[in-house]
Amino acid sequence: MVRLVALNNPRLAQAFIDYMASRHIDVQMLPEGEGQFALWLQQSEHQVEAEAELARFLENPNDSRYQAASWEVAGSRTQKFHYNTPNFMALIKAKAGPFTLLIMLACTIIYALQMFGFGVQIFQALHFPADPQQKWQLWRWISHALLHFSIAHIAFNLLWWWQFGGDIEKKLGSGKLLQIFLLSAALSGAAQYWVEGANFGGLSGVVYALMGYLWIIGWRRPDKGLFIPRPLVVFMLVWLGLGFLQPFMAIANSAHLAGLIAGCGLAALEGRSKA
């Protein structure tokens, strides 16, 4: 299965399901909690067509074609919704490639070790290089991205890493996701260190790079089959802006901005040609 999108309106989601059914493409709706319903494509060979149709649907969900499709399939639809309950790990693996899963596992293990009393040792071993000797410990330019300091921190970052990174790895391969990860972790870490020192960590700079990459590559290279809904881009940019405006929360704003610029820049360079 391929996770397409999550919506908070099941009636709207059903309209898209009915439309795809009229095109003989099976899409199912599964509840995700907190009022969200995920749409899952059952046959991955239809992914490009389904994502293109989804983008068109999200632009104008009230188009008459979707209402007509609902009437067309209403007779064959069962009267009650029957939701399958797939295994949790199956849901995770359906969207994520091996490198996506590897980073999720590494972050989870490191966070668990921090919670079990090894926080100081873990931070000292993995934080961004803070003195001339450490700058040659090359892993530190990347490993700071694996550090997280609260449940909310790691949950937020891993959710978006899975969402954005999984899309990129499934479409463009593990090598492309690795490239974005390495580049954005190093640049976002350097930016945050330059502004506030080495007392930071987290995957959010990489997450913003992935968002920026999807945003620009979807615009410049639609042939790659990657896109990000415009409302999600607006949300992420507003959150970035709020981070700079509020004085209360410890947010790595410079890392977020540097990651976004790195992701957008990489996608822009790739968008110059179809080579």
C-alpha cells in the first residue's frame, strides 16, 4: 500500500475514493486518530496517476466530476464503512524505504538511551563540533541531527521525516535521500552553531530541507511524480516564521532556515534540465 494523504473530512475523502473507483483504482480510507483519515492506494503501480489525480482533486474537491462519480458507485458501495486494521509496522513500511527506516530507528534508539540515563554521554559524543579539535570528527557534522530532547520533539520530526523522506526515497531512491540528509544536516548544523553555539540537536533542519526539495521539485520537475500540498507548505513556512518571532521556546530557527534553503537550492539545480 502507498499512503497518499491525510484529510480531516471523511466525506471529502470518500468523494476521492469514489472517483478513483470509477477509474478502477482502489483507494481505502483508514482512521489515524485526532480526526484525521488517511487515504491508502492499494496497488502501487497506479501511484503516479493517483497522486496526479489527488493534486487535481485537492485544488477543487467540489468539481462536478467527483459528485458524479459518487452517484455512479453508490449502488456498489456497502452501506457501512469497513476499515481494515493493518499491522502498525506494515503501515510504516508501506511508505518508508530502508534509509528512512534506518534514520527513524537510530533516532529512536538514541532517544531511548538518553531517557535511560545516558543523556550527557550521548550528547557529548554526537553534538555538532564545538572546538577546533572536534571539527575533524566528521560524524559530528551529521550526528547532531539524530539527537532529540522530548517526546514532542522526536515525534514531530520523525513524522515529517517519514512523510517527506519516504516520498523521496520511494520515488528517487535511497541515494537521493541520503544526499539531501548529509547536505542539509551539515549546513543546518553549521548555521545553528554560528548563531547559538553547539547546544542543539534534532532532525528539523533536515525536515525543512526535504519540504523545500519537494516544494521546488514538484514545481520545476513534475515529471518526477513528487509534490507537496500547498496548505502544508504554508503551514511549514508559517511555523518557521513564528519560530523567529516568539522568544519563549528553544527552537533551532537558523537550522530550519538553512535546511529549507539547502533543499530548495538542490531542487532548483536539478530542475535546470531533465537529465
